[in-house]
Amino acid sequence: MSGLIFKIALIGFSGIASQWAAWRLRIPAIALLLVSGILLGPVSGILDPQESFGDLYRPMIALAVAIILFEGGLTLNFKEITETSTAVRRIILIGGPLVWLMSSLAAHYAAGLSWPTAIVLGAILVVTGPTVIMPLLRQAQLSPRPASLLRWEAIVNDPIGALFAVIAFEIYLVLHGAHDGATLVGLLIFGAAVAVGGGYLAGRTLAYCFVRGYVPEFLKAPIMLITVLAVYAISDVILEESGLLTVTVMGITIANSRIASLTEMRRFKETITVLLVSGLFIMLTASLDLTALQSLGWGALAFVVLILFVVRPIAIFVATTGSGLTFSEKALVSWIAPRGIVAVAVSGLFGASLTELGVVDGSKLTALTFTVVASTILLHGFTLSPMASLLGLKSAEKPGLLLIGGSQWTEALATKIKEMGLPVLIVDANWSHIRSARLADIPVHYGEVLSEDAHHHIVLNRYSHLIAATDNDPYNALVCTEFGPELGRGNVFQIGTHREENERQAVSFTIGGRSIFKPGRDYSELRKQMWMGWTFQCTTLSEEFNYEAYLASRGEDTAVLLWAGGNGSIVFGEGNHGQLPTAGDTILAFGPPLETGDAATNAINRNNN
């Protein structure tokens, strides 16, 4: 028992450590998970999940994949698919079968697999794993349309690819007399209807119960999780692997329902998904048989090359003809198709089943699938961002600043941020507050930043930091609390002094963002200072005019707001963990007008932008 507990803890520690290291090194997390699993399993022999968990191994994998797909469905809102709906439909309805057909041919003629194994493998490779796509999209900062297309394709295609594999396997059983053909057709139709209808019904039922108040807040997330497991199991009893489609439909249904607490539930599911993705990849890669991998030969290499450079590009360009996508978008999507956990898990299931039925090369199914998974994770993971930049499909090369609340102060700040070459956006629900900024050609968004409409129209990955600067301190705190999980708690700031108010009026310390000034300055104080002629001043440091000289040349009231490095990175003066600007960095400060005529001012003027 203690040995099993140790192995479970080792899987969890290795998975999260890989995620953290990938975050620090800014590389795809799946790549490090892949390496960790191989080191713990085939290389060192420390971990053998199939032996350790025995009969529980496959059910654990299946349930974890179901939860991951459901969480992916929760991220799919129909409003996001407005511009890519035609392309998504065609990629799924036309591109999917084309990938199945061409992958099967490549598996048979290039990899040398028998037709039963080749056809099942071709079906499995229809999937493009959301467990890989989602982390890559967070890091790549793609423009909205290709990002939306890749996300929708990955989540919708995962259960469809699994169902294709079921169909291929069942057809093999019919051809060898194990099943009756008419019974199989009826079962497939009934199973698909139950999967789609059951997922929709479960999603609508949960939404109805949540909206009507039949479930307390503290039980919503647990009930949703248990319902996912229940509908997956029921659907899988009717038709094997159809449960993946059921939970995906259920997730999409709930995502498009008007549930006030959906954001909190989505974050809960996202936390679970991070744990599951980390653990699953460690377990699946640790279970690999190196002997089976080595037995594949050069045919496996030829197969992977065909999948990457022939099958996927042909399928995408044929499917998206006339869809409105640009050539650059087609080129990017035709290259980016990493496979993930679902492909490996499903291949393990059908590989074992084919072997039991006497198919000689059934054991090669998992090894060949893993070869494709590893190749696509490494190649697509490390090339997505450079290729997006090359094709002009990055939303922004540098992180920017999101300003909440239109005012003379935020307009002056946005002007300087724009002059520094960084993205900036002012958001306000009052048209008169942003009218002056709009006339000054400063990007603005008219609307409530906490609304669903803003969620779909503000490209959040363009902005690394947020400043809430309205005249309402509690509202500023609410905005920072809402966007903290998205941007990072250390990257959301607000004006005001809500934490210095008396106990009766103070907001809880768990709510809000960092104070952008120390001591704090509220809206009325900033407005008064603007009337007194205070300005934002940009100064670029040099070897001769360093940070110490800069501070000595400024008045006591001047506040260093932030500085931007040569690579466009933004560091705020408050909460910088002791980091100081260096030569080449541009400092943005807010303070009273500079006095003229002295040597210090002349030095400043030479370095001001």
C-alpha cells in the first residue's frame, strides 16, 4: 500500500513540477511531461502504471479523459465561432474523413500495418488533442480567428475520432463474424443519438437546476463533476467510447447556458484538468514499451512524415476551400495538429483488443500512435509561435496594458503607452468617458468589461497587465478580482485606498488588485493632480544616466509607474520583487511638471522620449 501511495504522489509531483518548469522556461508543458514520463517509466523502471494499478488502469484513464473533454466543452461558446463556423464545420465533416482515409493508406503502405490495424489507427489520428492545443494557445498569443478554429477543432474532433475508431473496430468484428451487420448499424445509430441527446439533456437539466436555485452554490461544482462521470458511464454502456461525445456535448450545452456561477465552476474544472492532464501524460508515457517502439523501423518515420506534410495539409486545404480563411490561416492550421492523451488512451484500448482477436500487429498500434503524438507535440509545440509570427497571425508581439475607466488620467497614460509601442485599450461603459480618447485615436472598447460581450470581443492575450481606474473603489476591486485568475494576481492593479479605509467601509484583503501607488491615490486626487499640470513622463535610461541618477533628478512626489524593457516586457514599480530598471529600459512616471534651466533637467531632457 505504501509503495502505491508513493507512486501516486510521484506521478502528481512530476506532473506539476513539469508544468511549473515549463511555465518558467516558457516552453510547451506537454514536452516536459513527455520527458518526465519516459524517464520514470521505460528508462529508469521506477514507474509501471499498468502493473501498479492493475484492472483500475484503463477505467482511470477513461474517466480522466472524459473530465478533460467536458472541461474543454465548457470553453466553447457559440458566440466565439461566428467567424469560423463554416471552417470548423468543414474541417470536421470533410477534413475528418479525409484524414481517416489518407492516414489509413499511409499506415498500411508506409508503416506496413495490416488493414484492420491501419484503419483503426487512421480513425484515431483524426483527433487533435485539446490537452496539447490549450497550453500552446495560451503561450502563442494567436489572433482570435485561428485560435478559435484550432480550439473548436481539437475539442469537437476528439470524441469524433474515438467514435471513428469504434466504427472501424466494430466493422472488423462484423467482417469476421463476431457481430451481425444490421445489429451493428442499429446500435451505432442508437448510440450516437443517445450520446448527443443524452449530453444535451444532461446539460440542460443541470443548467435548469442551477438557475432555479435547486442546488446550493457549494454543491454546484461537485454535482457537475459527478454528473459528468455518470453520463459518461451510461453512454459507454450503450456504445463503447460514445461517452466521450456525450460529455463534450454536455459541456458545450452548459457553456452556452446563462448560468451566473459558470466562471467559478469553469475555474474549478480547469484546476482539476491541469492535475489530470499532468498525471495522465506521466502515466501514459511511463507505460510505453521501448521494445515495441524500436521494432517499428524506418516505416514509422515515413508514416509520421506523411501525416505531417501530406495528410494534414491536403485535408485542411481541401476542407477549407471557400470558407473565407486566408492562405496564412490555412497554412498555420494545416501544420498545427498535435495529438494528445485521447489518441494514446484510445489506441491502448483498441491495440489490446485487436491483439486478443489475433491481429498480429495490433500491439504496434499504441507504439505508432505514441510516435505521432511525440513528434507532433515537439514539432508543433516549438514551432507554433515562430510560425504564427512569420505568417502575421500573432495578436501582438509585445504585452500591453488594459485600462478600465475612461478619464483624463487614463487617456494621458494610454497616450504614453501607445508612444512606447505597446498595445493599450481603454474600456468604459459610459460613452462620454471615452469620447475624447477615441478622437485622439486611442483604442477603446465601449461596454461593460465584466459582460459576456466584452469576454468575446476583448482579445485578452494582448494584455499582460490591467489597471482599474474608475471613480468607484469597490468596482475597481471587483474588476481586479475577476481578471486576477486570467492575468495573474500580481498583474492586476487599481487606484484608490480601499485598504486604508475604516473597518466598516474597507473591502476584504482577498478582493481586488495591487495598489498602483504607495501611498494610494484615489480618483479625485488623480483628477486634481491632472488639473495642476501633472504629467506622465517617459525616460530611457543609459549607462551614464542610470536609475539612481534618475531618482535623484525627480521630485519626492513623482511616482515610477512602470518600465518597459527592450523586449517589450512590462514591470510595474509596485510589486516588482526588488527588480530595478537598467540601461535601455524606458521608465514611465507620473509627477508634477519638471522645472527647467538646471543641469539635472538638461540631462533628463536628453534621455526623455
